[in-house]
Amino acid sequence: MEVYLGTGGYANDDWIGPLYPPGTKPAAYLSIYARHFNAVELNASFYAIPGVKAFEGMLRRSEGRVRFAVKLHRSMTHERTATDETYRRLFESVRPLAEAGVLGPFLAQFPYAFHRTPENRRYLLDLVERFEGYRLAVEFRHASWDREAVRAAFRERGLIWVANDYPPLKGLPKPVLYVTAEAAYLRFHGRNTRTWWEGKTQAERHDYLYTPDELAPWVRALTEQQETIREAWLIFNNTTNGHALRNLAMMKALLEAAGLEAPIDPPRP
């Protein structure tokens, strides 16, 4: 099982010091990030689809060391207004990553308001068909999708069920590793119950540092299913105040203690 470890985005100014040396310009962030981690989940594509040249630049700066998971544009998951042209631009833009062999799964992150209704099920099916030939990981934030019938449909189509570590709040899916494809995808959002609904910014919502005891069950789940998983993506979105950097160091230690390879070099706290 190949393990890919990284964070949601890499352009975090509050990582100056913990990861990026003082005085580092944003243009140099990715080249430094790539010395420490082997995966990143691109958040920028949610707000605006980068052009081909932007992805070429990412590939050049990362020197082929990093695998990229690309989050779908919000018009595809939140607004649900994407046109054929929007999808065409996305697929054309990531071509440099695909040709270099560093394109990971696309990530469809649906909002809490996306409940399991007949209309939304039809929409999901249409979106899945557009990604025929690509790997697609799907995150549901509403518990109504947490059904075996949905997971069976995922297995039939080779879709990746995203396992999420959320705050323990009513309405959110359970933190369980369901394997529906050859790849597993885990997203760690933090367990800040105080700010999950009330936080004014993403930084507030994800302001949480996991303990090793909180991460250990996920490592056990991976080891129990490692015979069926070809690759595992572990992405930490609790990037506020460098929490994700410290948790990746914890995760590396836990994985290696369990006999799994964790080919990253997190900065020392």
C-alpha cells in the first residue's frame, strides 16, 4: 500500500517559521513543501480553475515529488451550475499533471446542504459520468448518504468514498473508513465542536490539534484493510496555526509503528 500524506493547500502564511523560513516568498512555498510531503490537496481549484500554465508551474516547482488531488470547482458541488465548458477547462488544465503521472483523485466535496434526495442523486450520477476515465473521490457532509446501498453503488463504479474525521456533531457522517475502491481517502478536519457551525472563517473551523490517541484508530483501520487498498491518501485540513504539520509528524510515527511506510519528512516542532 502506497501512502500519500499532505495537507489541504500549501499557501499558508502562518507556516512561516514552522515550515517556511522567514522571508520566504509565496512563489517558493511549494518547492519547500515538496521536500517534506508527498501529496497535496489543491484548494485553489474550488474557487477558480487554474490554467494549464499554473499547473505546469506547480509541476516544475514540486519537481515531480508530490501527487496532487484536485478539488472540484464550487460550481460543480456547491452551486451546481457548471457547464460543459467548465468541465472541459478543468480536464484540460490538469493535463500537465496527468502526463507527468502525478495527478491523484479529483475530490468532490459536497456541502452539508447536499442531502440524499432523488434530485441530488440524479445530479451526483451526472457528475460521476462526466469523470469517466478519471478517479473521483466523493465527500458527503450530510449523514443521509451514509448507507450501504450508496457504498455498493460506489464499489460498482470504482468511486472513492471519502472517510472524514469531523467534530462529533449531529447530522455529520460517522468517522468510519469505508473502502469502495483501490484507493482510500481520509480527510482530517479537526474536532472543534465550538467553531464548526459558528466559526466565521475556515481557519476558526479547523483550529484543532489531534492527539496520537485520536489518530491511532485510523491507522488501525488502514492496517486491517491494507490487503484491499492499493494507495491511501491522508489529508489534514486543520492547517490553522500549523496544527496539520504537527499531526503529520504524529501520523508518520503511528504508521511506521504499525509497519506501514510513511515516506515524508515533516518539520520538527
